[in-house]
Amino acid sequence: MNIQFSWKAALAPMHLVIAIGIFIVDQVTKLMVVKMIPLFDQIDLFPGFSFTHTKNKGAAFGMFHDSSWVFRLFFFGAVSVICLYLLLYWLGTTEKREKWQRVGLSLILGGALGNLLDRVIFGEVTDFLLAYYQQYRWPAFNIADTAISVGVTILILHFLPLRRKKPA
């Protein structure tokens, strides 16, 4: 199998539109939350879903939240650089006909860039979407987290060995 990397494929217009679009929506919504909702306040939209204003110094579900800022800087910096490199490489080696795979990777790329910028500038990520049921709460998240989750779901579904009907 001969896999060749191509910057043209990695930075195709479709990838850029999706990744930059997610990045912009993520940053604008975080800015709106910071300006309009005081830290730790919550605005109920409907039962089970609220806007809130929280900060997360850690990773998913608050992992590494209590670690030193030096550890977080180097850990998240290294992980982010490695992930961004791998995402661009994967985009640059994916065939054009694999549209869903490319969409999933582009969503992950846009989300990763959105959260990376927050970590570099502020040392933490602004989260503001809160889903809950009675006393059970899902950790707050943001648009970047949502894009990453949707992108990963698309990739998982893309690679599942689904049975396809053979033409009669």
C-alpha cells in the first residue's frame, strides 16, 4: 500500500471551511459567555439544559485540573502539537472519496484548535453548555468539545464493519 501525504489534500477548502468555521463559532460563543454570564452563574434554557459559565484548567471531565500550571502547559502543549500533526497527516493521506472520514477529521481539527487557543492564551478553557437530569450533571462543555465528539462519532461509524447488501 502506497500512502502519500499531500498538503493540498490536508488543507483542502472543505477541511478549512469546516475547521475554521468550528474554530470561529467556538471562540465567538466563548467570548459571549464571558461577557454576558458571570462566572459560575447558570441560565436555564429548558428542563435538562442550561447555559453556565465555568472554567476548566484540566482535560476532559476535569482530569489534571489540580496539576501545576507547568505540567499542564507542557502536557497539553505536547499532546496538542502531536494531535494537530496527526490530524493534518491523516487529512493529507485520506482519499478524496472518503468524504465522511474527512468531515470527521475536520471537525476534530477545528475543535482542537479552539480549545488549544484558550489554553495558550488563558491557561484554561471556557465551558458553558450544561446537560443534566435531576441531580445528575454531565460536565459542562463547549462548541469545540461538541465538534470533537461529533467528529470522533463520525469516524467510529465510518470504520465500523457494517454489512453491506451485495447487488443482486
